Amino acid sequence: MTAPLRIGVLVFPGSNCDRDCHEAVTQVLGVEADFIWHKAATLPQVDAVIIPGGFSYGDYLRTGAIARFSPVMTAVTRFAEAGGLVLGICNGFQILLEAGLLPGAILRNRSLSFICKDIRVRMENTVTPFTSRCQAGQVLTFPIAHGEGNYYADQATLAGLKTRNQVVFRYCTQDGRVTPEANPNGSLDNIAGIVNEAGNVLGMMPHPERCADALLGNEDGRLILLSLLDAAKSRKPVMAS
Amino acid sequence: MKAKVSITLKRGILDPQGQAVLHALSSLGYTGVKDVRVGKLIELELASNDRAGAETEVKAMCERLLANTIIEEYRIELVE
């Protein structure tokens, strides 16, 4: 018999979506989850890691710049290198970029404003462990809440992302057109989320955990979390180290 | 010895803060300003007085933590 799935949710000083992620996984999807404090030098036995949103270390210096040196990130890097599934949401995405687990960087929103609203994204890659339940070209509605979500990469990096199909979501209009008007924060090429080359690390600015329960009026986020659980079930566990 | 590290966004990367300041200056009548870049200044109080050593070490600090060289450039000034 295989052990039940367990999802690890990291907690940094200043994380504020850790409980939402934990709740979405345990209460909505019925899977076990552990909070993992950022001081942990090793991960418990988990099938996937979620790096939640928030303002780790008060966003001092740059978003994610200090959190990436927390001991737990060394463990997460080993986990990711061994093929473990890692989902970074909002500040979690920023931390993954600073840690070099994903290419590129995040700039302040072009408008200089903190933006908290529902946006649309188009599914650009449905063959990742995080999007297998979505349809190619499908338009999903997700909430965003960030002051720094303006994704940037140099031309060579962007070309590589496109060639390897690493762009997973692009901001779009309701009918799925990727236009400058549909881009809330100035992100390069309307990018809202990317995966690493191996495909096991996803970073995204929108918040799937905030729209996983019908009670909240939108369940599009379930597609991401359920895809992650499907992938976690079918994978060989990465041993804790 | 003190090290002053100034960090700005790289040339070619849009600096919306700089643009906002540029527009504010121009609306105050300072029309001679062609461009504005807003950055940050980090002052480090160093224990050592060895210039060459300090230069190398502060550069390493910039590369590892203080700046993100994908989007930012930095300048180090050592002050006795």
C-alpha cells in the first residue's frame, strides 16, 4: 500500500498565504499537508512543496531576495534537483526566481500600484505536472494581488523559454487574446507563470489557492492543484534529504 | 572604512519610478531633465581598512545578495 499524499507548505516570516494554501489542500482537496518553517534544514517526506505568497522578510532589498537564503531553500533546491514538484505562488514565484530555480527576475508593476483583482490567463502549456487538467488555450480566471509582478528576462532567456515551451500562462482578455491591455503589470510577453526546463518547478503570480472552493465563487484554481496532486500520485517519491 | 553601494536598474529596463519623477520634474518646469533613474543606496560600515580586500568582498556581496544582476547594475565607492 502506498502512503497517502503529503504536501509541504513553506512558511517564512511574512508569508501570508500559507494558511490559504494549507486550507485549499487539506479542506478542499482532502490531502494531508505540513507547514514547514523556513529554518528547517531538511524537508519532511512530502510529495510536493508549495511556496506560498506573502511578503517574506517584508520584501526588503528585493522581493524574495532574503528568503532565498533561508535554510529551507537549500533543501527545496535539492528536492527540485531530484525531480520533486515545487509550486511557487506570487511571493513564492519571486523566491524561486531569486533562488535561480527559475530564470528571469521580477520588477515593480509598470503602474507602480499594488494590484488586487481578478484577471484572465490563457493556458499555454498543458503538459506540465501543474496543468494536466487544463485544456490548451483555455481561459482561466485567477485573482492576483501584488505590487511586483512584472516579469522580466533578457531576450536570449525569453527566446529559450519560448523554444522549450516553458511559458505556462499568459495574461489575456476574456476571449483569450493576449494583448497589451490585458497585461496588468507590464510583464514581458504577458507572462504570468513559467516552468523550469525539467518541468517540475512552476512559478506563477496568480493565486490558485484563493479560487479552489465553490464557496469563494471561483474554482479555476482547483485545476492547478488537482493537476499537481495527480502528478504527485503518479511519481516516485523524492526521498527527504 | 565605509562602502557605498549604489544600485539602479540596468539601462534598457524601464524604470517606472524614474519616469514618474521625470514627469513630476517636468511639470514643475524643469524641462531640461532628459532622463531619471531611481535606485537605492546601501552603506556598509566595514571592519577592515584593506581597500583591495574590501573591494573584492563588497563585489561578492553585490553579486550574491545586494543586487540582482539580471535587472540591476551596481557601483561601489569606498570611503576612508
